Amino acid sequence: MSVIVQKFGGTSVADATKINAAAARAIAARKRGHQVVMVVSARGKKTDELVRLAAEITDQPPPREMDMLLATGEQESVALVAMSIRQQGEEAISLTGAQIGIVTDSTHTKARIQEISTQRMRNALDDGTIVIAAGFQGMDPEFNITTFGRGGSDTTATALAAVLKAEVCEIYTDVEGVFTTDPRMVPDARKVDLISYDEMLEMASLGAGVMHARSIEFAKKYRVPLRVRPSFSDGEGTLISLDPKREAPVVTGVAFVKNECRVSLTGIPDRPGVLAQIFAKMSERKIPLDLVVQDISSDGKATVSFTVPEHDLAEALTAAQESINDLGTGQVLQGTNVSKVSVVGRGMRTHTGVAAQMFRSLAENDINIGMITTSEIKISVLVERDRCEDAVRTVHAGFALHQPQASPPAVGANHPDIHPGDHSTSDELERDVVARLAAMEDIVVSEVQLDTSQSRVTIGRLPDESGVASEIFSAVADKGVMVDMIVQNISHEGNAHLSFTVPTEELDDCLSVIKQTLQNFEMAKVSSDRSIAKLSVKGIGLRSHTGVGERMFRTLADAKVNVQMVNTSEIRMSVVVNNNLGPVAHACLLKAFQLS
């Protein structure tokens, strides 16, 4: 008999009527012949109420006691749901995370799951009982209650679905499914019927609030099909699964984080080991960094910038200043009035002009770009916070995401950086790494790729104003040049600095069109490097596992390999280094991440 896991968020169990409706869904699945596990969050605003109550007692509540307190919200919910199911004529048992046997590490308020016992759940399911599991919580080896942080019930649901080998994990929520962007901001946003794990990982980490990135990490690791469904209707919602076999739309959605903050370390030495030290300081504080950017240095000095959630800014600034103090030179700058806007789509892997379209849409609405970073399936920019909503709307409209997306014909088969056959091999490598994990949420780094088929183009002294990036990348796209890694750091004295990589065989065409375009910018200066090495560490949840960047940059520093460019995402961290050092760096990274 197949297992189905159903997760209900706080709004779905907010009152007795909704509790009864959620219970009825579980009973219906049971009557269809499934064994059913429900995962339930705290009711409505219960968690917020408990947090406020703790704040009235002390302004520094101990993390262990906060876990003890917050876990009571889910205990209340599971007991009420179990009562409802029994009242409706079916057998049910409510279980806390500890009673199930969810063992975590001892990081209070942000615990990670190590293992889950299935015996008690299996026994109950085999007896025909519906299991009601408390989301968001487990216990450490010392029997302390621990909680998982934001999105914790989604994490519980996908973890239980993984260990029970569930047919599907249904996430019931107060929206119809996953949309092309937040429909509260863009009323004509369209529901997406099918989305890949990688796209959803990027969307979740980049601000799409319907699911938390950590639960998608679990789902991808253990191949759990997720279906995001409305709790108020019988809609099918959105299926999140492996890359669909059909041709992907170029852009699947637009994500944003409105309350983002930027931290920049300027004037730091351009030498091996500097990035490793910075990432180590951040990793010590478990601060997840996003939009990490390092562009080509000048005069032996480099600038590294990254973004953090607003609530992590103070800790990030402290860590950054410690790094500057240790280096003995440099300055820490911050930007608090910024937002991050991103486009995500698997089709970017094989289509030119995506960046050009995004930048063109922003330019047409006079929205300036503060930073740029990319991965193979996303492009992120930093904009002024009061223009965030304008940026989301104009980019969404620019890609016509309100319309059903016709799959465009694939291009790029003749590009050296496109490897159509790589995905099945990558999947096998990933499965092998997952099978050897000591704990369920251990880091997954499945590949380290070396690409020597690209060249770098750098343009300095560009005016820091809207429309510049649009003009450059539109010209490059019109020439049919495939742009891969784009990096723009913060501007200096009104001048922006932009670097990107292109296939080496297209470098001359690219430089020709750029030099023609730069006639409009008198001060601009272009340079290039025909032979570079791009190294990419690929895996699952690389941003949320704060030690990945530290290990990557420490390994390169130990090998005396200097990093010229950096960009990061949930599924890939990429750097550009000297071409001659590429093979040495590749071998060292393979060893560091225990890959053959």
C-alpha cells in the first residue's frame, strides 16, 4: 500500500472548521487506499504569539528554551487534528518529533536532521491508523527538543516522505500552487503546473515564499515528488519533481527579496586565501550568503560583495570587520535600501538574450542595477528597494510570463559550454553521493567541473546608470553570442565594472560588437582574457550549507590559486582562475569534496 504525506500549514488549521476540513482530506486519501501521514504546523499566528510572550519575559531568551516553547504550538495542532479524525470515524495518533524518532544535531532554533526512525510510524500505518506528525521539531542526542527554523514543517514533511518512500508529498497551502511571481504584486501572474527541483530551489532561495529552500533540498536529494496544492479547493496545484523531459521555457518565474542588505569589503588584497578567510568568518556565525560577487581586481586590490537577509546584517557586518582587521587593510561598506530581483528558468542553459531582455525591461522603466550575478538557470540583480515592485512587474511583463509559455526551439548545441548529455550523468553522481551520506542533511557536493572553453570580457569605467547593461547585452545577444557567467560589483565614484564569460570561439565577434557599442561611452575601457579556467562546485543547497564556500576557497588558497571572479547559487558555486592553474585547482577540489 502506497504512502502519502500531507502537510498542512498554520492557516490550514487555524480554527475548528479548517481542522475538520484538513482531517477530511486525510480520511479521503485513506479511503482511496493509501497509508496517510499528516504533518501539521502550529495554528494560525500561534508561533508569533509565543515569540511575543517570550519577549515580554526577556529580550534574550535562551535558544534551548525557545525550542521548548515553540514546539508546543505543533503539539496543540496535532492533538486537535487527531481528535477530529477520530470524531469523523477513522483511527489516528498524534506524535511529536521526538516520539517519531526525528534525531537532529544540537543547533537550537536551526537544527538539522540526522536520522529518522520509521518503526513507530510503520506500525501505526500498518494498523490502518492515520499518523499526525508535529512539524518543525525533533530531538538531539541528549533528548533536548530542537526546532528547524523557518519553513520547518515543510522540512519535516519532505523528510518523512523520504524515509517512508512516499508516493507523493502534498503541501497544502492558502494559494493555488507555485506562480510565476507573487500574485499579490502581479495580479496576472500565472500558476505553473510543473517545475523542476533546481528551478524551485532557486525560486525558494531567491524569495518565492510558497516553500522553503531546505524542504526542496530534501525533496531533490531523495527524489520525493512534491505537489503544492490549495487547502481551500480541489485544485491540482503545482508538481515539483525531476527535470521534465519536455523542452523548458526560457524563464519560469520571477522571484524577489524585498528586505535584502548588501555588505561589501573594498580595497582588500587580491591574493589567495582572502576569500577563504571571509567565508570562514561568515560560516562561524551560520550566515548564509547570497549574491556573492567578486569582479576582476585593479591595482592589486579587490572588492567582494554579498547580500544577506536583513536580520543577519549586524552579524555579517561584525564578521566582515573582523576580516578587515585580520587582513590589515580594506573597508566595510553596507547598503540597506536594496532588494534582490531574479529570473529563473531551465531554458537559460541553451538560449541567448535572456540577460539582455531582463536588463532591457529594467532600463525601459529607468531602474538602475546595483549588482549582477548569474548561474546556469538564474540571473539576479540588486535594485533600490523603493523600485522593487516596479522591477518585478516590468521583468514579469518583459518575459510575457502572464501568458502560457510555448517551449522555444533549442539553440546552443554548437556552443562548447552547453553539454546536452550532462544531466543524466550528473543525476547518477548525485545519487551516489546521497547514498553515502552519514546524516540526512549532510552537504551534497556531487561534481566539480572544469571548463576551459570560455574567455573573459571585462568593461570598466561604465556610467552607473540605468540602460547601460541593457545596451551592452542587447548588442551581444543580437550577435548571437552565448553569455555564461555575468558579474557586476558595486560602483566606485559613479563608475561601474562589468565582467562576463563567452565561448572562446565567439570572443572575437563579442569584442567587435562591444567596441562598437562602447563608442557611446567615452570613458569605458574593455579588456579580455582568451584563456581562462572556470571551476564549478555543483550540488544541493550550497548556499544554505555555509561551509561549502569556506571549504572551496580554503582549498584554492592552499593550492596558491587566486580567484579572479566569483558567483554563487543554490546549486552551483563558480569561480574564474588563471587557465594554467585550472587542472591543479580541479584536482584539489575533487579531493577536498571526496570525489573521484
